[in-house]
Amino acid sequence: MKLLPQLFHSSLGKKYIMAITGLGMLAFAAVHLAGNLRLFLGPEVLNSYAHGLHRAEESLWMIRVCLLVLIGLHVSMAVVLTHENRAARPILYERSRLPGASHASRTMIWSGLMVAVFVAYHLLHHSAKAQVSLTGHDFAAFRTTLADGTACHDVFRMVVAGFSQPVVSGFYIVGVGLLSHHLSHGIEAAFQSLGLRNRAWDAAVRRLASGAAWLLFVGYASIPVAVLCGYGREALQ
Amino acid sequence: MPIDAHIPSGPLERKWERHKSDLELVHPRNKRKYDVLVVGSGLSGAAAAATLAELGYRVKCFCFQDSARRAHSIAAQGGINAAKNCCNDGDSVSRLFRDTIKGGDFRSREANVYRLAQISVDIIDQCVAQGVPFAREYGGLLQNRSFGGAQVSRTFYARGQTGQQLLLGAYQALSRQISLGNARMFSRTEMLDLVVIDGQAKGIVVRDLVSGEIASHAGDAVVLATGGYANMFYLSTNAKGCNATAAWRAYRRGAFFANPCFTQIHPTCIPVGGEHQSKLTLMSESLRNDGRVWVPRRREDCAKAPGSIPEEDRDYYLERKYPSFGNLAPRDIASRATKEVCDAGRGVGPGGLGVYLDFGDAIRQMGIETMRERYGNLFEMYERIRGENAYEVPMRMYPAMHYTMGGLWVDYHLMSNLPGLFVIGEANFSDHGANRLGASGLMQGLADGYFILPYTIGHYFASGRPSKTPADHPGFAAAEAGVKARLARLLSVQGKRTVTSFHRELGRLLWNDCGMTRSEAGLREALGRIPELRAEFWGDVRVSGSGGEMNADLERANQVADYLELSELVCRDALMRGESCGGHFRTESVTEDGEARRDDAQFAFVAAWECRGADREPMLHKEPLVYEEARMSTRSYR
Amino acid sequence: MHLSLRVWRQKSASAPGRFETYEARHVSPDMSLLEALDGVNEDLIASGGDPIAFDSDCREGICGACSVVIDGIPHGSRHGTTACQLHLRHFRDGATITLEPWRARPFPLIKDLVVDRHAFDRIIEAGGYVSVKTGGAPDGNAIPIPKTNVDRAMDAAVCIGCGACVAACKNASAMLFVASKVSHLSLLPQGRVERERRVLAMVRAMDDAGFGGCTVTGSCEAVCPKNIRIDVIARMNREYGRALLKGGSPELAL
């Protein structure tokens, strides 16, 4: 029996793919957060980090391609599975109670799709630097010089400028909130789908899942909150 | 007319071994030519169907449930006996044999019982190989507990769900044969008649319970594994669907019915709650390993809370009367002792129909966790039904109809007097005599299905070389027409009373006159009333719906119509057997201290009844019971 | 007490269905819900109506025949209880109770509250067994089995095949049922011999039958009358991955 066809054909195989791609994206989100948090170390650290990333353009593209593959697989499997799962119950109950099912677990497809929309917007916002109209700034024009004299894009200023708009910050916080909601179930489910769970580890996996989801939320949300509270305003002067 | 059980000659302990090697064989290639119809998919039926299919016969298996896995064997809680002597407490094949013979009050066939005890050992091994998760010790070896009627621990168990695990083992073995194409399963299909051609069983008529379609199946042998007839009493521990129709139709077609009055009343069941009650629930005999049965010493204490009655005011009547077996006295004896104290006005609960089963001492000694591990699911079940926590207050128990030792007569080969008709499990009469010991029912079902029938059925094919009957033989059409006419008649009465009201009335009548104690006057009264009730039934029953659809009311009506005939035979047999033995207690036949008095001089025989038509009295055939090894003694558990 | 029962009525799979309300008067709190249905049926039969078809057999919570969704929850809201063991004392006097059949594509409706659960049998036929013949089995004590393994196997083996897990799951997934059997047999040395083929074949049969996938909502374990927990599903997922990596095949080489 061929491994790949089996993976893509069976419901368990599709769940493996969901779990592995999900955990892959989770790893990306964690690394990404670690990068973002450099904001709190000041403009010099953040900007040289961003500049360093852009200099390694080939690896960056590889990561982007990997990420796109992960997203593509995750979303397509999710859509296929949702379709199959709906087909398994053509007639709905008049009263449906879904005992024991958490809100996050019932709404994975919706929280997932909304996160996808958010991610698309987010990429446009920062990576494609297309936020001129909303903030009144031309992000591409934000330039700065690092301590060693290199000229580079002023990411620090861009972030502060973006998040100074309460609408942008609010949208961002809602977005990472949805992501965490998705992950609060997703991480646990990924462990379950990969079979990495038993009675002894059950409580630990649950705690790990909700802990990781909260950590990501607090970490990501701290940036717009700090900016709204006035952090880094001097960069805009 | 004496009847021949075809018991092989030779010393008891070598009969089966020697006989097995003398049985004629069917060549593996030729087995594909034989069709076997197995009716019922409980322990014996599923085991037989799986094993026969493995051997190469073409098997069709039928059950009325929606899946073979739901047969009522699944509800057996306590365990299965086997003489493996795992506890080093002196058990052996001959001791299991003696316990079973004595437990059955010397009314079972010695050679059959010895064979059962011998086979018991293989059953456990077979089940373990199938993946049955029997309880184990920390060292990884099989664990045992003790059960009623024995002084050794020889009962293997899987929590309180032994029957379930054994049945699933057999069901899985059958499922494997179905997937291999060797067996076909017909679920939601009920057998309504046996087709007998030239004196041989050649097929069955069935009704598809979904479409209502009547069809027949031809076979070279028919195996009935259809369970007992305890539901005749309306309230029993059997499942709602258990019925006697297949066995009764076989009787009407000429198969002898043996010892119908040997019915078992289980001492520890949850008492009747009210008129609405649809069935009774048994609490496993294994509970009496640690639970102590008692009633207040004084009648005026009966209404008090059990906890407020001090130790010295309690009567642990089983321990008092039967010191050597105590709470694990056999079922018939424990049930009667319970009836006795309740009749004396010392019963507890509504109507004074109950006794306490108390775990207080055991919990104090071994702790609540040990109790939970041993009986957790039973305590939960009790709480669901009664709404009481048995870890805190004692359970209330009362005897209830549970099992029928009587059944279709079979010889040593488990074949009835009709060639080609085999009867296994509870449906036959063979091994338990007048009383079955706890944990022996599962043993017999699996012994018959796995290890006896597969040998003897081959012998029937090889030695008798039964002629092939084509499926278009007019005998099938005639039997189908008979079934259709009967169902049409049931539907056409359109009277005023429901089927259940007749069934309930019959049950009450039998419980009172042919239950735990039986008297000549009561039995005669019942024999007068049953034909009247039958006439009322056929004149005034109301069955809803039509025959061409799923119709539970029609199924039930057809079954109750058969109970109304079978019950008469049961009472007739009880009246004929003017002795007390096992579950059959005649008030006229007691010793001075009120215990059962058996009469070996007159009644040491199997009563096999032959049907001679609906309007003639059945004819009694006697198969004498000869004991070469066991010594007939007064059964004492004191 | 008095209850109103809103029951799904449907003559056959192809006929249209609807809810009808029946009054269960003078019922006792000690009755089970199915006994209340018995009473309604008795009244219906006596008055020339069509009794409600529902599956039920042992009435002691072990055969797995009964299958009613009670107010949106399979077997009702009592934990670890089948419908036949659900007593009226758990309902409010005067309450209206909605009864629906199991709803899942692999469980086609037969009549009223009765559905066809053959899909479960087919899954077991695909591999839910140990391939041993009768006779010739080694002594039951030949292979010692750690007590914890047997206990865990038993925790899974108690499945009664009622299908409540499917009925409760928002995806009509049969994972808890299939995983119970896979776990039971893979925890015992006797069942380990063919563990790869078993899990691959049973999962394939499950998917072919049209059950949905598992999204780990936990509804199945919430309604399981035998309290089987979803860690059996994790075990099956592990077994499945193991079988895939070892290059196992669901086919039976004959």
C-alpha cells in the first residue's frame, strides 16, 4: 500500500495532514512572534533584524513557499473534510446539542477561514506595505540608517504608525484572538490526531494547548496594545 | 415408550474422547456441499455458526435482533466456570462434574455433564485466544472468583460483563467467517416454522421483520440456538425480544420437549417497581461473594431504615440455614429461602417483597475501592434503576424468573428426535437438570457451539447421508402458507384487548401457580385457566398494523400465542412431576424441616413430551436417568 | 407525573416524516423512558392507532439496541446511561420530551425511531477480530498479560455498539466505535499479531460506509453509555500511523 495515496484518501490520513501542517504553522507563528517581540528592544534591534531577514532573501522565499504549501494543504484538507463531515449527516436534528463539544471545537472551519482572511490582510499590511490610504503614511518611504551605517526600511516606524490607528490595532487583536481560539482546540486536536496522547498525558496536553494559545495571544496582542498606550510614538515625530 | 439418548459405552471419563474418534467425518471438500441453518446468534449459535463455517460448511445464521452482537447472552454478568484449578483449591473435572450434577439435583444426564466439565477447560483457552479480556492477577495470569453451589473458585470473569465479552468473541469469529464468505447473516429475521420433510428437518420459514416478507430457507441441518422461554412469565430477566416461538414450532412439528417445568428463579433481582414494569433486572450472583443477605429478625423492624437495625436484630438467613455455603447457596435454594422469609412477613420494601443484600461488612474490610473494582458497574446499574447508592444503603432484592433448564429434547449428539434438527445452548434441556448453577450457562452455550456440535453434525451428514431436498419442494410452500395464514388470523381478530394485557395475565398466573412453589391444586387451576385464556386471546386480541411492514405488535402477538400453548405443557409437566427437585418445588413433597423431597424411585427420568396435534393431549416419553459415577444423594448445602 | 412526548414518526425510509405529540399520563418516576413509550403504544393500539416503532431488547443497558435521541442528546442527558435505563425521575413533571432517531447517512432510517446499523457489523467484519480457529488454542495462561493492559483493553471492549457516538458527533463519525475495537485488540498480545492489517481495514470500512471524520469535539465520549474515553481514538490514530509507516496492507492475502 502506498503511503501518500493512503494519507490523502483516508479520513485519518487527512487528519494527519491537518495536524502536521497545523503544527508547522504553529511553529512559524511562534518564531514570527519571537521576531516581532524585538519591537520592545527598540528600533535599532528590530530594524537590523528585519534587514538581516531580507538579506537572506533565498531562505526567506523558501520559508514563504513552505508556508504557502502548509496553508494550502491545511485549508484544502479542512474544506474537503468539512464537506465529507457534512455529507455524513444529511438530515439534521431538530434539537442539536453537541454535548461535551467546546465552542472552539464546533467552529474550527469558521475560525480557520477567518484567520486565513486575516493573514491575507496582514501580509498586505506589513509585507506588501500597502497601508497608505488608511494611515495616511507611505510605508515604503519609511527609511532609516542602522548603527553600522546601512540604510534600510524602518520597520519600527511602520509598526508604530500602523498600530497607532485604533481600527488597525482592534482588527489585529481580533485576528490574533481568532487565531488563539482556533489553536486552543487545534493544538490539542493535532496531538490527538497524531496519536500523541494517552490518559497519563491527557491533562498535560490540554494545558499545553491552552497555555500555548494564550501565550501567542498575549505575545501578539501586546504589540498593538503597547503602541496604543504610547510606546514608540517618538519614532513618528 | 423409552427413548434412546445414544450415550456411548465405556467409562464415564473416556466416553467423549473415545466417541469423538469414532464419529464419522466429512471430507473437507464435501463439507461445501452441506447447508447448515443456525437460528439464533447468542453464545451457542454464534459459536456454532463460526465454527461450522470455519470447517467449510455453508452456514446461514438468523437472528431477530438488528445485529448478531445483541443476543441476550450479552447480559450475563458474573462469569464462566471451568475446571482449570487455577487457584490450587482442589478443583478438577470430576469435581465440576459432581457439583453440576448435584446442583441440578440429579435430574441431568451424567454423560453430558461430564463432557461439559471436560470441555470447560478448552473454552477458556479458546476465548483467551480470541482476545476476551478476562480479569487477570498482577502477575498476568487468569483470575477466578467463586460462585453459587461450589466450594472452589473456578469462575473466570471480565468485570461484570463476562457474557458480553464472550459473546463479542463469538460474534467476531462469526464476523470473520462472514467476511470470508463462508457464512451469511440474516438479522432482523425471525424463524416462524420448521420444515420437516420425510421425518427430517430440512429448512425453516422466516419472516423479514423489516419488510414483513415470508420466505423459506432449505438446509441439510437446522440448528436451533434460540434460548429459553422464561419470557413466558412476562416479567423475567430475559430481554424483551427473547421468545420460545422457534422451539415451540419445532415441538409442534414433532420434536420432543423435555422437562418443561424446570425453570429457574434467580434469587437476587431488583424487585418489581409497579404495574408498568416491562422486565426485571438481575444483579449478578457474584455479588453474593461479598454481599450478605438479611432481613430483620422481627416483623415490626421491617419498615425501619436498614442502618438503624442493630446487628443482633438481623437475620442472615442464608448463613443461618446453610452454614457451609452461606450466601452462595444455589439459586433455587436461595430463592425459596427468600420467599419463605417474605411469606413470614419479614420482607422489606413495598409489599414486603424484598430482602437486603448488604455490602457494609465487605466495604469495611476491603475498602470501597476494591468493591468498586469488583462490582462497580453493577452498583451503577442498581443506582440507575432504584436511585439508591448501594455503597451506602444495602440493595433490595427479590427473586425473579431467569432461566429455563427445560427445552427441546436432544440426544448425546445434541440432535433432537427429528433427524437433522440440532438444538444447542439454553434451547435444549441437556446439562443442568432441575437447577442450573451460576456461571454454567455460558459454559454450556460455548461447549455446545464450539466443541460438540461441530463434531456431531459432521457425523450426521457422514453416517446418515441425508437426502438433498430441493428448495422448491412443496413442503416449503405449505409451511409458508401455514405461517401466512396464522399471521393473517392474528391480524383479523381485531378484538379489544392488547397482546400485552394477555401476556401480563398469563405471566401472573404462571408466577402464582407455577413459580417458586407449585401445588397440585394451583397447577390444576392453571391448567383450567390457560385454555380459557387462549380462547379469549384468539377471540379478543387486537393487533395493530399489517403483516407487510415492521410490526412489533404482530411479532409479540405471535410469540404470546405460542406461550399460551407452551405454558399449558409447562403446567402439565409440573403436575406430572409429583416430587420436589431443583427449581421445581411441589408443596406436597417436602421433608419435615421444609426442604425439597426428591423422589428418585418414581421420577428419576427425563420427561420428553411429544405433540400429537393441537386438540390431543401430548404423550409423555421417559428417558431413565442412570448414574454410573455420581451417587444419588439428598442435596444438602447445610 | 405527566409528560408530553414529541416523537419523530416516519412510515418508511422513503416516506416523509414529521413530529407528533403524545401524552403520557399517570406515568411513574420509577418507569424508564422506554416503559413510558410502551404505555403510549398500548394506548395507541387500544385506540386503533399506529404504535411507535423503536429498537429495544435487553432493557438493562448492555445489548445496545435502544437508540433514541432525547432532547437533542443520544440516550438523554444522564451520564453513562442508555435510553432503556433512563428513568422518568430525571425529568420535570409536565415536561415535553423530543425523541428523534439516530441521524447519520450510514444509519438509514427504517421506521419511526428505528435505524439500520449494519455499517457497524461491516466494520467488524473488515477486521475486528483475532483470526483464530476453534480448537488448538494454547493455554490461557501461556502468555501472561499485565493487569493494566487487560484493564485498559476491557475499558475499550465494553463498547455495546449502540451508535450513540455517531449520533452525537457533529460529523456523524464512528471513530469511538472503531477505536474501541482497535484498542481492545491491540492492547492484548493475542490481538497484536494482526494489528496493522486490522486498523487499516477497519478504517477503510469506516470511511467506505460514509461516516464523517473526527474533529475531536468529545461529544462521543460525553454520550457513551459505557464511558469509553477518546483516548482510544488517540490509540487508534497511533496504530494507524504505525501501520502506514510499516507499509501494512488492509488486504487479506488468501
